[in-house]
Amino acid sequence: MPVLSMEKASNMTLPSPVSKEYWENSEWAYEHMKEISAKYPNQWVVVFDKKVIAASRSGSEAERIAKEKIGSREFVILFAEKGIRVY
């Protein structure tokens, strides 16, 4: 396993931690996943402000719709899987 030198490590920037609102929206989404999956079966959904603001069969389309609505603010995107799938 490669190890970074102190020089290279000191030039790295870590990603910003996600906001409290992100975690609250994520928790809300998982608590309501049964209802979300029933309403948006097998679709990508975007959760913001503890509600679904976009849904699509395409993750990139759901993300695009969400960004049109709220801009670059942080949101949760997840797949609302309906039923049992074998991979």
C-alpha cells in the first residue's frame, strides 16, 4: 500500500463535512422509505427539507431537476427500490 510523503499529504485538502441538514434529510428519507418506495417505485428520489423534491428513473435527471429547484444546496439522492431484486 503506497504511503504519502508529508509534503504530498500537507497539500491535500479534505472534503467538507456534510451539513446537519443533510443528515436530518437522510434520516427522514430512511424513516419514510416505505412510503417513498410506494409512491416512487424503482426511481431515484431527491430529498431536501424533509420532502421529496424530484424523482426520475434516471439519477442524473433527478439531480438535474433538484438543482433547477434549489441550486447548488446540499441534498440527499437515493434509489427507492420496490420489491426484492436479485443481483
